[in-house]
Amino acid sequence: MPIALLIGKHPISETDMPEIHHYAVPSGLWRTARRCFSGLLCAFAIGCAAAESDSVPTLRVGVLKFGTVNWSLDTLQAHGLPQKYHFNLQVVPLASADAGTVALQGGAVDVIVADWLWVNRQRSQGIPVAFVPYSNAIGTVLVRDGSPIREVADLKGHTIGIGGGPSDKTWLLLRAYAMKKSGLDLNSQAKPVYAAPPMLNGLALAGQVDAALNPWQFDARLENHGMHPLISLAEILAGLGIDRPIPLIGWVFHSDWAAQNTRLLQDFLSAIAEANSILAQQDPEWERLRSLMKAEDPATFLALRSGYRKGIPQCTEPDYVSNVTKALHWLSEMGGEKWAGANAPLNDGTFWAGYRLPTCGKK
């Protein structure tokens, strides 16, 4: 049986090599040669595959097990975007936001999701972490349908449920807005109640709080059960002199790691941007995400989809640093000892310069 040698892309068989037939080569020797050559080819192929695998870097992303970030990561993987952008993705599920910061600081993950306020505070303490915007979505103040509360000033004397602690950023901005607009100190003239977001939803639905301030994905459920917005974060910010969206939640990582893995991080961020573009434009993609969304009914499903899409940053405002600095001023003003000084001013390097969306208004 003739054998074929592969030189470049062109096979050369025994019939193409008359000089070989000039000699009497025993058939057993040909069989041995074929086996050896086949073995060499297999070893070469395996070696190349291993080398190619080793050359593709892995990014470890720590996210809350049931967080909305999983929706974009699932879309990213479903469309093979890690392969397109030449990296491996390892998703590390986390039990809480605190677990994420611990995992990042301990080197168990490369990237987590957090807000730029935490990053700015870390940099104030000499810890070089950085932030890239991921979402502008955040909570809204909701009241029950038929409530006598028609504006923020009406919150005086009423119970306000906050899905977090006293230092929740939306709560602090709401307090600043109330103080600026009507001289109302919500911290002392209203009745704040702090609870975990799922518990707060239960309190709101049971009528045990008069107003609720929760993350947007919990708001979506309340709006489908007899509650409506009193004031949005965009309106709060506008009342504080910030008339453009500001990034709130984003990807956080160590600056020195980013300097050593710039291409990997940029590829990951490009893949995420493409995944979010798919989610922003293609309704059928959301059908695949239904099990992750855990929507109780079609109305909640649509509200969650809409809320997520509203939070996707489409571009970078040219004066975003100025707007972020204004927000930081109000947070420091209202946040007391924990916030004063530690978060002001905005530290250089808080927002990573290695990746940015197109500037709004420019092509």
C-alpha cells in the first residue's frame, strides 16, 4: 500500500517518488515507517493543540450567583464571544458583594462587579484598584398606588424602606435632594428602615413601609404589584445639578494586574459590550435567559428586560468626570464620617483609562 508524506500542503506518495522504488524496501519496513510517521503526526497535532490552548489566557470573573451580570455573561458564552476575542472565561460564583471584594483582594479572582465609590475609597487608602463602567441602572423610590405621598417633601413623617444600609448611595443622594429642594432631613424627619432587598420587597408588598428604595431588579417586581415611582435616580441627580447619566456599577480589578494583562482585559470588555448590544437589540435572546431571570410572570419578565436595557451604557459623556465629582460631593456631604474625606476628591486612576466607550454625540 502506498504511503503519503505531507510536505507543506501537498501530499507526496510513493508513486511520485520513483527513486524509492529503485531500492527493494521490505513491506514490513514500510508498515513500520507508516506507523512511526503516523505517530509523529499525532504527537505534532497534540503538541500544537496544547500550545494553542496554553496561549489563550483565562480571565476569572467573580459575580453574585444570582446577579443580573450573569445575564450578559451567559449571552457572551452562548455566542462564543470568548473564542472570538481569544480568551477563556472562568465564572466564580460569589455569595455576597463583600465576598467579591475579599476574593479580589485575596487574588482568587481577577475581576468583580462593584461601584466606583468603593474603588475611590480603596485608592484613597493606597490600594490600586480601578473601575470600568458596566451599568447605569440603580434603584427608584416607589410608593403604593393611591398613596398620599405625591412628592419627596411628602415623605416627612413616613416610613422609608432602604434596601441596604445607612450609607446606600441612592439613599444618600435622595437625602441630599430632599435637603436641597425643601430643607427636609429625611434621616431625622422621616423614618428610615434598612433591610436586605428581598426582605424590603416583602415589607413593601405587606404595606409595612410607606415608600421603598431598592435596586432596580427588585423595583421591577414591586411595580407589577401595585407600586409606582415617586422619583427616579435621574430626577434626583438632575435636582443636584447632574443632568447626564453617570456610571454607577462596573468591572473592578487591580491596576497592576490590568497593566500586565491589558489585552486580555480589553478583549473581555469588548466581548461584554457585544453581548450587551445583543441583549439591547434582540428580543429572542431573552427567552433563553428566562430561567436565570426567575420572573414570576410575563409582566415581571418584560419589566426586568426593560430595566436591564435602560442601564446599558451606550456612550461616555464628555463631562462624566465633572458629573461624577458632583455626585461624590453630595455623597460626602450627606454620608458623615464614613464618607467625608475618604471619597473626596475623585482620585486619579479610579476610572481605568485603558478602555472607554465612544464619546456621546460623536461617531
